[in-house]
Amino acid sequence: MSRLIRALIDTRALQANLSRVREVAAGRRVIAVVKANGYGHGLVTAARAFAGADMLAVARLEEAVVLREAGIGAPLLLLEGVFGPEEFAQAAALHLDLVVHEAAQLALLEAWRGPWRFALWLKVDSGMNRLGFRAEDFPAARARVAALAAPPAAVRVLTHLATADEPDDTATRAQLARFEACVGRLGLETSIGNSAGIFASPRSQGDWVRPGLALYGASPFADRRGVDLGLQPAMTLVSSVIAVRSLPHGEAVGYGATWRAVRDSRVAVIAAGYGDGLIRDCGAGASVLVGGQRAPLVGRVSMDMLAADVTGLAGIEVGTPVQLWGPQLPVEEVAGRAGTIAYELLCSLTGRVPRVLNPPPA
């Protein structure tokens, strides 16, 4: 087990990041988003770490079931809502808050006669064009909710920002203007801010904020890292060297022979691959830390292994520890080299990667 890839999860960092979000979004209530297996950190682990949040949020009903079966009794928001009578009844049994974003969901509410009174979050499509009622359709949706035979426990409104992570954010300003024009006089509580919106401006927050990535210690902005925002990385992805190869000048490594040694070289083979959720093409200049020393990746990432050029590095042998990302090698940097975003790397980790909670210092 000591040589296998594993994700070290620091729940104290998760809690510290929640505190940082509360500091930035002072006076707002916090919905901690734990969907997608807690952004790769573990669904139940994240939910327990964020016990101090005002509410938790998941995307799908199956995630809510796992949390309730694990004894998580916190208020829980279902971001995609439900899509049939059976799901609706299950959501009631689980005591969920529901996002309502389309007419079929309103019809389910109109047919509901059970004892549970849902707290509803009507979603306004302010410009992302993904989920939500368009501005011209929102008054009718609001009227249908007001006329429900089974009055909801609460009605709130939310929207989702598409480009809050961009410096020149004219699109966000336009979204906020549409949202405020749509719901500004209703006197309802609002939720706007995702991670980028929370750190971008108070106007982008609303009464409730919905942080995701920031809670896990990574930045939603391309030009900043989590530490620049006062956040702490909560996951360190580590593995070990399982072989060290000496390659003569001109020999290749891995599938497709995409990399050839330009000198006599030493290559470390590391137990980590796309079967663990890593990106197959990590991009030019990508590196890992082998024994605390930066080493460039060479060749293609395969299902179970990747290789790094350790020529000239001291002390590299079978069993040498490797950091794939973490405090000394930010996940934002790794993502940038791979041509993707930190969200994808964190969420892509597969189930065969053990999550180890709060390991003692090495």
C-alpha cells in the first residue's frame, strides 16, 4: 500500500477554507457545495468537514441518499431538482430543499399532497443559458408557486454566474442586472455567488453564497492560486517510484515513443496513471516532485504509470515518494500545464485512489 497512489485529505484545511469564505462573504449564509464526491475529496468526508456551513448542496438525488445514510442531517439543497413523482417522494423523505428550474418541476409541486413542506429555490436564467427560468417566464413561475395547494416552507431565488472568474467581467455585470431586475422587488432571499463571485465582489454574492472549489483550497481564477486568496489546499496527491531506468541517448519511453532521451538519462517510473484519473496528455513542461525535487514528465501517461526524467537528481530509488500535486506543487499549476482546470483534476480521481484522512506528518 505504501507505494500506491493515494490522496491525502486534510479536513482541517477544509474547515479553514470554510472560515475564509465566511470572512470574505461576511454576513452571508454559506451553502457548502459537496457534489461530485466532494470535488474528489470524498462526499461524506467533505460534508462532515463542512458541518459549520448553513447548508450543504449536491447535484443529484443519489448524492443526497449517501449523505443521509451516513447520518448527515444538515439542511441539504438539491441543485438539479427532481424529475419524476418517485424522485419527488424520495426528496421529501430525505427532507431536501429543491431547486426548481423548469415547468415540469412546477407540475410535480402542484400535484404534491404529502406532509413534507419543501423549501424551494427558484432558479433564474440570467444569461448562462443552462438551467433556470428566463426573465420573461419567471413571473408566471413565481405565480404558480404562490398558488400551490401545499405552500412551501420557504421560497428563495438563485442564479448562476458564467464568467465571474474573468477579470473584465462585463457579462457578469449584465447577469446581475438581469437578475436584480427580475427579482429585486420581491423581497425574497437570494443566492448568487459561486467561488469566483464570492471573491470577485460583494454584489456577486447575494444573501446566500454557494462556494465549491474555494472550499477545497483551489482558486477559480486563472491568474491566482488558492494561497493568493487565503485558502489552503486540502488534497495532496502522492505516489511512489516503482522503478528507475537508465536510458542511453536516443531511446524512447512509453506508448507511441513520443519522448526520446536527448542524453544518457535516468527515468523514474511512478505508480499513477489515467486509470487513477490523471490526464493522459499532461502538456509541455508538466512536472512532479520526486523526493521533493522537481522532475519533468516524459512520454505519455499510461493507465497505471507515468515517467519522470530524474537525470542528475540525488537519492531517487524505488520507494522514493512523489507529489503529483499539493502544497509544494499547486493543483492550479498542474491543471494549467495539462490544458485544463483544477476542477477537472480534483473531480476526475477514480474510486481506486484511496482517500487518507489527516495523515501524520511524514
